[in-house]
Amino acid sequence: MYWLVKSEPDVYSWQTFVEASMATWDGVRNYQARNHLRSMQLNDLVLFYHSNKGREIVGLAQISKEAFPDPTIPEDPRWLAVQMTPVAPFSKSVTLAQIKKDAILQNIGLIKQSRLSVMPIEEQAFFHILELVSFDYSKIHDRR
DNA sequence: GCCAACGTTGGC
DNA sequence: GCCAACGTTGGC
């Protein structure tokens, strides 16, 4: 499956993610988002979106470890985390404004459910976004 | 900074 | 189980 995660760049930016070369995606405290974390499978591809500041998709990541109990709240087994690694930055970002104007992307969760922080992306929408940034597909195929 | 949308909490 | 009050997210 294909996914999108949000992060406020002031809190955790794409650049920080790349420098760390791995992120534990924890701290999710919303059941719907948690359920999406649980559905993520190894090597699933994930769009990385900057919320609040930027409001743009800036890069592509990949799930490197499937859901496990959120280590930041060991006393509460309800919550889950995953691990992801950066695949590649986008040569240009895809802005929220651009998405809102794009006929193919009208049903994307970013618009429909603006507060959800982890969401699935339909395959057609996912690849459309990659086309918008002229993404080099070999970067994906090399890894899969 | 404002506020709409939405999720959670707690009294009844 | 309902719903008012409250808190949070995130676009604008």
C-alpha cells in the first residue's frame, strides 16, 4: 500500500529525518491514524508532508519496520509506532495548493480529512504525485 | 492569531 | 448513551 504522513517541520523535518537516516514514527494518539500504522507493511512507500509550515510533500520514505508498541508510552499498549527510512527527496515539492487544484487528487485524505496525520493514498494518486515531481522510478525499483 | 473541524472527557 | 465543554490540529 501507499501512505502519507505529516510532520510539522519545526518539530521534525524531512531534513532531520534524512540526517538521522531512520525515524521511529511514534507519538500517534489517534485511533484512525494508529490503525493505519498497524496496516503498514515492510517496504511500503510513504509520502512525507510538511504541515503548518510549507504545506507540501517534500520526499519519499519507506517502511523499514512494521508496527510495534509505541516506546514513548510503554504503560499504554493501545498505541503503535513504525520505523521508516528516507528513500529520496523530491526535486520539487508538491504543495497543498497544487493538490487542491489537481483534478486527480480531489479525494486525497489531505483535503478530505485535514487533521489525520497518517493516511493511505490511492495508487493512482500516489503515482500521479510522483509524476508531478518527475520522480525517477528506478530509485524505487532498486530497493524493492 | 483566528477559527473550523474534529476528537476526547466527564457529568448526568 | 447523550451531549456540552474543552483541547488539538492545521489551514488560512
